[in-house]
Amino acid sequence: MVRDSFADLLDQRTPFGRLALVHVVMTAGDTLVTVSLAGSLFFSISPDAAKNRVILYLLLTMAPFAVVAPLLGPVIDRSRGARRATVVVSAACRAAVCLVMAGGLHSLMLFPEAFTMLVLSKVYLVTKGSLVPLLVANRADAGPGRGSAPSPSAADSGPDGFSTPRDAGSATADTAENGESSIDHNRLATANAQLGLLASLTAFAASLPAIAVLKLFGGPWVLRLDVLVFVVGTVLAFRLPIRNVARAVSSPTPPQPTAPGTETSSWDPQGPLAALGPAANTHPEVTLALSAMSILKGIAGFLIFMLAFDLRREHATIWYGPTLGMSIAGAVVGVLVVPRARRLFSEQQVLVLAIWLVALSAAFTAIVGGVAIQTVLAFVVGLAGGAGKPAFDALVQRYVPTAAQGRAFARFETRFQLIWVLGALLPVVASTPLSAGDIVIAAVAGVGGLSYMTGRRAVRHLRAGAR
């Protein structure tokens, strides 16, 4: 997985390799911004002052989606060539904002400038999610190669209520008109995992020089360095392909022939629910997966801030660094296991395993008790999120039509951020002892796992009755 990810990153002849390089540079830029702002928001001030600032910061992180979801999602989907242009504009504007922030890091303008940076960051992430299936299609044209997933296993159509039957010949389904590149849906989770792995490794690598510059020269110089990073990102974004992407966005995907007794891998956006809006007219597999992934996001936010404040109250902040490090390590391991897990399980099963792993680990942590065991729970929560997100993205990229994916990712990322903020606010507003927090995590994850399994079985029975 690591070798394949770096091989794709270094192969700049392929569209996916170019996207991977852009993603690495953008992630490095975001990391430098985070390092430059982190000291003034939490650890440099008293716990009481930190609580007020953290609440403000959490609300600030949620606000950008009020812009991204309703305004930019439709622009990304409807404008020819808008996806590459959006990435270019996002990088260029972030370079400019970093330069402005460097001149007034301690002024009252910091929060509106940080808000602008968050908006631009989310714009890129939404666009990146909608670009992946199109650029994977271009990579698939070269035939079997790096990062390709094997054919679906029996787990994809097993009798356990988690089957995901595919179209006949769906390894190359969703072919656009005029010879458009075919999308191998079995590669989507692997491609998303590769980008996630590269992002995690880049964030770690970029944080080291960022911290060094912060200690030696201060936050403004970290932001000045970030200007150069985003300028490089702007140049690299111009290299993203536009011709096939624009054609795929502007051209509807023709219906594919299906084998008897199988479900189609697409969901008709003009179906009977169209009058209720895009939120209602979503494939049931995506809707159920959205709920499961939302729970994992909420738990992650809850755990991070529960540990931050409780460890400060207990004068055990020495454990926060190792715990946060274990969470990051878990996320890296999570994206590493996705390609292997995908050989045995469907994306839906990966989500189920992730959420149940969190439930069992939290219950075990609550029983054992103590600060040290929290590092294990942090690792598991990071692993579950790292594995679950590529699986969820692959489901969206499979079941949501290409021309609607910008709006879909904007809407879904809005929900994820909202749930993450709500989960993070709970331990900030109300003091939550570690043992009580572990019980809450176990209960929420357990109920979420049962709900997801029950919902999928209900959908399967409805489909069986419809046939």
C-alpha cells in the first residue's frame, strides 16, 4: 500500500498521480496553518480561557460549510471545467490569505482570516472527492496495475445481510459517452485510501519543520513559508486534466445492462423523490453509510476534546501528546488496511467492522480504566475513521451520479463537520470524566452499529420484495 501510494505519487504521467501530488502539497499547506494557529488557541492560556476560545474555534470550523454546501457545490457540478479551476482558485487564494495573516497574526482580523482559510480548505476537499472517480477512470485505462483491487469476493454477495450485488461486468461500469474512460468501482476505496495515507504522512512530515520554524522565528514566518507551499500547489493544480473530466460532468451516464436479480450501481437523480430535493433523493446505501460515518466522526471529536480537557484537569497533560500520536497512527494504519480489507469485505462491511471495533474497544477501556489505556482507544478510533472514510467516499463515488457529486460531497462534509463539532462541544461545555466518556462512546457506537446493520437488512428485504 505504501509503495503503491508513493509510486502513483511519483508517476506524474497519470491524472491520478497529478491529483495525489496536489493533495500532498495542499495537506502540507493546511498543516502549516494549523501549527501557526494552535499555540494561541489552547495550550498557551489557562483552561477557563481555553474553553471559551475552543468553543469559538469549533463554531468557526462549522461555519465555512454554510458557504460551501449551498453555493459552491452546484458550481462545481454544473460548470464545464470548474473542478480544476476550483482547485486552482482555492490554492491561489490561500497563498494570498496566508500572506495577509502573517502581517497580523495577533490582530482582531485573525478570526475572519482563519474563517476564509477554512472555507477555501473545505472547497478543495469537496472538489477532490468529486475528482477521484474521474481520475481513477483515466488510470484504469492503462489496464491492471498499481493500486488495483481484485475482483469482488464472495463477501460482496454473502448471505449475511451485507451483500452488495453489482451490475454485470461492473468492474468497468459507468462508461460515459464518446468513449469516456471507464470507472472500476472496486478501485475507488483503494484510491481514496492512498490519498488518505499520503495526507497523513504529509501532515506528520510537514509538522516537523513547521514546529521548528514556529519555535525559532514565530507564527508569522510559518505562514510566510506557507505562502510558498500554496503557490506551488497553484502551479501543480493547473496540471490536473480537464478534458475528460468536463465531458463526464456535462454528459449523462447511459444506463448499463444488468444481470437478472441484481441491483443497479447508480441511483436515478430524476426518480420519484426528485421533487423533494437532492437530500431526499439519495441512494439508500449512501444514506445508511452516511449515518454510520457520522457516528465515527462525532466520536472522534468527542474523544479528542474529552482527553484535552480532562487531562488538564487531572494535571496529566504529558499523556495528551502520546494519545494524539496514537490517534494519528491509528488513522494511518486504517488507510493502510483498506486495500487488504477490500479483498475480503465490501465497503459496507468495512464500515460495520469499524464502528463495532470502536464500541468493543471503548467498553474494554471503561472496564480497565486509567489514563494509559486511553491511548489504545485513541488508536482504535483513529483506525476506524481512517478505514471508514475511504469506504464511505467509495460508496458515494459509486452510487451518486458524477454530475451530482460536487453537491453530494459538500452536503455530506457539512454533516460530518457538524457532527464532529457537536461531539467536540460536549466535553468542552460539560466536564466529562474519562470513564464516563468511554461508556458514552461504547453506547453510541453500539447503537450506531446495530442501526446500520438493521437498516441494511431492511433495504435488502425491500429490494427482494420489489423483485
